[in-house]
Amino acid sequence: MFKTVEWKKTGVVMIDPRLLPEKEVYRTYRDYKAVAGAIKDMVVRGAPAIGVSAAMGVALGASKIKAKEIKGFRKEFDKIASLLASTRPTAVNLFWGIERMRKVVEDNSSLAIPELKARLIAEAKEVHREDIEINKLIGKHGGALLKSGSTVLTHCNAGALATAGYGTALGVIRGAIEAGKKISVFADETRPFLQGARLTAWELKKDNIDVTLITDNMAGYIMKKGFIHAVVVGADRIAANGDVANKIGTYSVAILAKEHNIPFYVAAPLSTIDLKIRHGDDIPIEERDSSEVTHMKGKRLAPAGIKVRNPAFDVTPNRLVSGIITEKGVVKAPYVKGLKALFPK
């Protein structure tokens, strides 16, 4: 079984999904700036994986701070955290992972610096372990929503490659199969980065799960023909009212699902829910380089000089969401009340 991200003595090791499915390559990042670059350049992608990688990047950077006193240590630590926080604006798990590491420093400032560094490394490893455990709980709760014989449509990649392991949306599919149900999958290719075609299809095929690849603009036709029984996607940030930011094209899939009376589920850990954001209009949407649209593997597909828009995410309004699957169970409308209840004071 492949590993998405892993802590080793040599550094943070990540599979490079940009080279899949042709090559399975693992890269070692030996300092926090390299980890930040990996997050920004889509070596690591998927909100949970970004959160885990950010925590590991903080721990890696902190382990190399030379300051002997806590004041100097904290000054360098803040630089590390700030750089990692600047990499991707939409996935709230990034900031969650960094803040979790900040809390370790806040709670252990009286420790000797070597011991504080050890605590940070231990916390990063714990974030990784917890993410896999959380994904399996999401899979168990979500798998119960799917009937045996169902075919599920996915968009983008919310599997083991987008998390520390197992996956959120694909975790739901794995959870249903582990419960003895027969499940098939249709995977949208997910332009422009083709995460569905390159990653989801590869991951499911590797697990011997029945998967059929379609282009994004085939989804409506496939739904109308009755081939899809449920849609399950991941999320990069969920607002307090249940609006969901996810890979660009998710909103279109949700509208199509509503039109064809197909349940549309979102699978995400609590760390993806941002109660400070009231609704989806307040979620920052990352715009990426135009070359992702105009080129594919270095080959130009569009006229030179053409104007391009490349938002990496869109927002699906809560009225189109049938349920949000978390490690604590499935939340349904009204989402403001249901999501808030997941975080007891």
C-alpha cells in the first residue's frame, strides 16, 4: 500500500501525485521551506493531507531552530508557521494543522528546547495517525448510507492520496465495501488538473474497486440514464451554514444531482469545518496559474495570449447537500444547528 505522507528521520516523505499514474515516485523534503513548496506546487493536495503535511513541516522546521532560549525559539517558530500558512488559502485544514502545532509551543514553553522539539515531532506524528483513524470513521458512517449494488459518482480525488491514508469520499466507498456491500464508482476526470483521471482512477484500480472514468461534461448524461445512485465528494472548507468549498466543478455536479433526484453527500473531517466562516461567499477561492488550463504536460492546447480564468475551487450551497459525513456521524439540514453541535463547548 502506498503512503501519501510520512515522517522519517531524513525528512518528510511524500508521494508525488503529479507523476501518477505513469510513475510512483516518493520525494523527501528536508526543511520546512521545501515542505511549503510541495504544498504550494500540488505535490501534496487534498485538505486533510495538506493539514498533516503542514504539521510535519512545522515540526521539521522547529527541529532545526538553533535558538537556545524560548524567546528566540518562538521568533523562529513564528516565521516557519507564517510561511507554511501562506501556501494555500482555501483549505482550512492547513491553518488547523499549524494552529495545533502552535498550541504545543504555547502549552510547553517551560520545557527545555530539545524536549519541546520532541513534543512537536510527536504531535505531527499524532496528527497523521489521527487522520487515518478519522477517515475510517467517516467511511463507516458514510458507508451505511450506500445500498449494496449502488454506483457512486465522485469528483476530484478525496482518497488516500488526499489524506494521510484511506480517504474521505473514497473512504465512504471503502467503508461500504468493507461492510460487505457491492459498490461501483464513476470518476469525473476533474479538469484542469485531472485528479479524477490520474489519481482517483489509479487509486481505486489499485484496490480492485470497480471504477469507470468519464469526462466532467458527461455527468449529466450518465445521471439521466440512471447509472448513478449517489454522489460523494470531499471538501476543502465547510462554512458554518453548510456551504461547501471543493474542487472546481463540484457545484455543477451538485446541481445535476439535484435535478436528477440523486443524493449528494460531502465527506470531511471536523477539521474542515470552519464555524468562523458564516457562509460560502466568505470562503477565499484560490486562483491558480493559467498554464494549468492552456497546457497539459507541457504541451500547449490553447492559443497563445488567450485570457484564462482558473479558480481551483467553487462553493456548493447547503440547499444542494443531502448530508455532511464526519467522524462523529452524518449531519443533515438544518446545518447551522447540526454543525455547531459537533463542537460542544
